Amino acid sequence: MITSMSGTFASLQGRTTTSRSERDPPALRILTARGRYLIDISLTNLRSGNKRQVMSNNNLFPILTRWAILMVLVAAGLLLVAGTTHLPMLNAYIGAFAPSLLVMMLAIAPQIAKERGSADGGKHAIHDVRARLALVVLFLVTIDMAALDVGRLHLSNHVPLALCVIALVMYIAGSGLQAWAMSVNSFYSPVIHVQTELGHSVVTRGPYRILRHPAYFANIVAIPASALAIGSWIALIPATLFCAITVWRARREDAFLKQNLPGYKDYMESVPGGVFPRLSFKL
């Protein structure tokens, strides 16, 4: 899934409770008591030491409910646009999209979902909101155009089956990379801002050792792959626009963090790859 899309969907999660222990709990702990359960998810950022907050049934159920509603809307929309349910690759894509969306809605930091609305406003924020909205729209246009093409128009639906399968695997891999980036970054947020109140620091763990924006790279892989996985060439047009806006937004984020986040300038020098991997050779 794309960064803005998953961020927008994850922002529907609502508020979460905070951890009740100062010591690092296990990665996953399930407690039951009188018909109630508590799922304690604590993913620790190795650099910042900030812990994920507790996810209890009070906020897990709303997340699952919102995920189910979103999946019904997306799946029904795609099938209605296609005009048929007898499209194996479209059905396979919906089947892959469902768990990837759920994982990303669960992976995004609860404290970020809670503080997201407190980001500073201004011209920068307005441009960022427009860019994120454009990304969500382009993603939906991409998959809907692909479904329309393979189901009704048949303008460019001659994508070889082998390529469709490869594209579906690439989509799953891209979604997995984005979920990984979200899970290891305690400061992950679709909003470009510095979370001073949370002790925002540079994250160099996991995929951030190779790329400064691994989630953006995942999106650039996943969205064109979505068009081909469903089976449409023409849907690559909005997917390409999506990729262009993603690269533009990554450059704006680099410029903003370089100026406002201590240590980010040095991080840019040590990790030259922004959106795309970049090899550096020292002689």
C-alpha cells in the first residue's frame, strides 16, 4: 500500500491508550480476564528508545471495524466498476490488498495517530495535504481504471498472465516493505513535520539503513504493480503520476527535515539513497 493511502486509512484508527510499564514488554502479549483481552504490541525503536503504545480491545475493535468497512467499499467498488466477479487476477489483487491494508493500519504508531492532528499548519501543511490527497485519488483511479479496463472496456487488458502474477508478487513485496518501514519507525507519519513533543530523532534502523524514504520506494513499486497485477496497461498512466508526486514529496520532506530535524543532514550524507537505492563507492 501507498504511504498516503495507508496513512489516511490508519488515521481513522482513533485514539489509543499508553503503555503502563516502563520496562520493555515482549513483542506480543495477550492477556485474558473475564471475557476481555489485551494485546500489548511494543515495537521499540533502537535509536530513540520510544516504545509503541498498548493496543487494547478498546481500540483494536474500531481498527478492525474500519478496516472491514474500507475493504467492503474498495472490493465492492472494484467489482462494480469491472461489472463482473469472474476476473481471477482482480480477485487475487483484492485478496492481497486486504491483509496488507490491515497490517499497515495496525503497524502505524498509535502515538502518531493520536498526535497527527497537532501538526503545524501554514502554507507548507496546505501543500502537503493537497499532495497526500492527490496520492490517494491517484491510487484509487489506478485500481479503478484497471478494473474498468479488464472488465468492460478491454482497451489494454492484454497483460500476459505471467507478468500479472509477477506484478502481484511485487505489490505484496512493496506492501511488506512499507509495513516494515512503519513498524521500525516510532515517528512514522504521513504528515511532514517534526514531532518535537515526542523527542523526534533520526531513525536508522531496518530499511532506513539503505533508504531515507523506504515507504515511498515501496509505494513506487506497489502502485504500478497494482495496475499490472489487475491486468491493465492504461492504468499505468495515473500510476506514473502517482510516482512523480511521490518523488516530489520526498524531496520536499528531505529539504524540510534537513532544516528542522537535528542530525538529518548527516543522515543524508551517510545514506545517499532517498527514494531509490543509490550505490556509493569509496576509492
